[in-house]
Amino acid sequence: MKSLLFFGLILFSFNSCKKEEKILSDDTPIRVSKPIEEYLISKKLDTDGLVNGQTKYGIVKTVDSLDIICLEVIGKLEGLEYFENLKVLRFRNFNDLPYHDSSLYTFMPAVDTLDVSKNKNLISLDCSGYLLELGAIKSPSYRFLKFGDNRKLTTLVSDCNLLTTIDLSKLTNLETLILTRSYELLTLDLCNNKKLKRAFITRRPEAITVSVPANNSIEWLPPGKRTPIEFINCK
């Protein structure tokens, strides 16, 4: 009797999980953030022309390139995980609110976490904010960058961010790395990035410590005078 009851509970749990699985068809509505939807409309992919916070999966699954401009703090780039065939993503924050209010000397990033862990076909990622000339007012793009099985990624560019740490260990095919104006980043581990060819890193005022393989052949683009780099061999 106990065995039958146990089996019944397992079967119920399994069926409950199955009911929660979302089966996607071309007409399935997908929630997307405003900057994504505006891009789809500008490219005449989302043909209803309405910015209503959603599009269809049949549109999303065909997109292999996104060039998103964010003009406000949105917190999260919703819907990005459904772009499974995405190869090129350019995400830029051009919020100029700090420019109009000189009392704001720092600014919230456009998104807290930029999550590309579901975009397994991604080849190139450029995610950048902007900084005014004197550096007093900055509009960073994000605080955290989350990767998953992104082994196809070969190019990563990020200018003006709030990174304190970044895990590149799964990006085994990464060839170009540009982390400019990453002022909060103190350490960087490149031990698993054995195909890395070019790197350019700037921060200030402290040095950044970079772990590299003993026999690495990375071409380090000349850093600024205020960006000393301390290299240590991988263990």
C-alpha cells in the first residue's frame, strides 16, 4: 500500500511539472522589454507597430542580431532568453539624465544583471554605457554579467560598467576581450581562455590583477598610464 502511495505521489509530481512546461508555437506571446520591442518594430519584424510589452515567438526565433539602445533604467532585459538563435548582441545605455542634472555624480545602471546564459549561439557581445569626459557623471550599462554555455562567444566588449567580478571560465573560445572603464574590477581570471588573442583593460586608480597561463600569447593593447596590470600565473 505504501509503495502504491509513493508511486502515486511521484506520478502526480511528474504530471504537475509537465503541465507547467511552456510549449512554444509561432503565435505564443513573449514578454519583452521596451528597447527590444522598439528594435523589432524598427526592423519591421514586429509588424503591429505597437509598443505593448510583447511580441510573438515566431518573430523572436528568427532573429540573429539585436542592436538595443536603452534610454532609461529598466532593471532587466526581459525576453532575451527566448532569442535562442541570436549571434550578435549590442546593448548600449545612453541615458543622458545625469547630463541634465549636475548633482548626479553616479547613476544607476540600465540593468542590474545582463543575462545571456540562454543565448548559446552568441558569437559577439558588446554591452556598453557611456561616461562624460571628466568622468564625474557616468551612465553604466549593467552591474553583473551572467554567462552560461556560451562556448561560441569569440568577442566580448564592455565599456563603462559596474563589474566587481566576472566569470569568463566557460568562454573557452573567446578571442577578443575589451573591458574598458571597468573601474570596480580588481581581479580577472583568464586561465580557461586559452584561445584569447587580444585584450584591452582599463580601470583606475588601483592596479588590476590578471591570472594568465604561463605560456600565454595574448596581445595586450597598450593600457592607459593610470591602469597598471599585475600578471600572475594560473595555478
